[in-house]
Amino acid sequence: MANHKSALKRVRQTKTRTDRNRQRKETIKKLRKETVAAIEEGKSDVAAKSYSLYSSAIDKAAKKGLIHKNKAANLKRKAARKLAATS
């Protein structure tokens, strides 16, 4: 464990950021599952709304540096292709 005041603060900041990042990643995974489920069930209106939320969450995560911008583009592309295939 750190002994300096600044190191202790850094530990607290790291824990806060780790928790926030974990929550954001879980949200992305949850939205992905909802989108894929709606697409597979054939609910196009629900799938479109779910895809919108999913792509927005991915964009925010990429903007914050949580995931790489190319990974964000790939995730959105895969979901968009599945959505377009059912329409």
C-alpha cells in the first residue's frame, strides 16, 4: 500500500475510474445482448431503438478512451449488418 498522500489519492482515483469503466463495459454488453435478441426475435422497431442506444454507448466509450475507435466501429458495423439483414 502507498504511503505518500499523493499516492493514496492516486489509488482512490484508480478505484473510482476502474469501477466506472467496468460499469460502462457492462452496459455495452447488456445493450448488445438486447439488440441481438430483438433482431433474432424479428422485432424491427425494438431492434432499431436498441441499436441506437447501443451505438450511442459505444461512441461514448470510444470518446472516453474506454475502447479503441476502430473496435467501436467494428462493433457498430456488426450490429448494423445484423439489423439490415432482418429488415
